[in-house]
Amino acid sequence: MNKNTVLAWATGIMIVVGVSLIALGAFRYNDIAGWGFASVGIGFFAIAWVFNALKGRV
């Protein structure tokens, strides 16, 4: 596995974790904790976007 493959796998895993955190915040926790889960999930999306942008440049 080269560096681009590792970044692609990391991006995919982070998208799955981000979607699961947003789903937890939306469906499982209906109080203030749901907002925290959703915001952390959006943060995972931002980091996955950075990993995707780094492919081919590292």
C-alpha cells in the first residue's frame, strides 16, 4: 500500500465514523448531547476532506 491508498482508506473510515456520529446525534440523543455528536461528526467530515485533498501531494 502506498501513501495515497492509506489516505483513501483513512478518508473512507472517517466518513463512515462521521455519518455514524451524526446519526447518533440525530436519532439516539435528542437533548443537548445530540448537538455535540453532530458537531463532532461534521468535524470528522472536515478532516476527511483534508485527507482527500492531500492525496497525490504527500
